[in-house]
Amino acid sequence: MNAGPAPDPRGEAVALAYNAGETAPRVVAKGRGVIAREIIERAREAGVYVHESPELVGLLMQVDLDERIPPQLYVAVAELLAWLYRVEQGAGAGSAPVPAPGSLPGALPRRGAKAHPG
């Protein structure tokens, strides 16, 4: 299941991929500007849900490409994937709307010069 890229008003996007049985989702694409727009466009063309969360994008931009998300983001990303699953399954008629996820850590531990400001 792909969580899809998350666009950001600053022009950043991160795409995650998660398959059952894997330990954690991986960052499969990320970028700014033209690259971010291309990630979002390709996701939409493929029918992948695009979730907008500047805070989450800022944190995920710190994760290296093809690396698994850090444990500090497990809850936030798990909530997003669970929410997406419920949306894809279709909340039954007459059911309450499915609230969007909202748990985010304040920050990720810095990894020297590799960390990018959020």
C-alpha cells in the first residue's frame, strides 16, 4: 500500500511506500520545487492519495531516500495509513466522517549535517 506523497505550501513532497510484513514505511521519493510537483502529479495520475501536512513533510524530508521512517514517526504515519485504509474501504453510509490523523512528534533527533530544517 502506498501512502502517497504529502504536498507542502513550501513546494516539498515526500512519497512513502509500505508493504505488509515490512518493519516500517520507506521514503521512496522526495524533493522540492519542480521535483515535488512531479511527485504529486505522478501520484495523482496513478490514483494514489495525496495527504497535505507541512509538519509531517518537514519531518520526513529529514529521512534519507530509500530509508525506513524513524521510530519517532511510527505513530503519526501509522495513523495516516490507518486513516487512509478506512477512507479506501469507504466509511459506510450514515457513519461519522473519518477524522484525519494528527499525532506528530515535535522534532526528530538531528543527525549531524544530514538533517534538513523543517
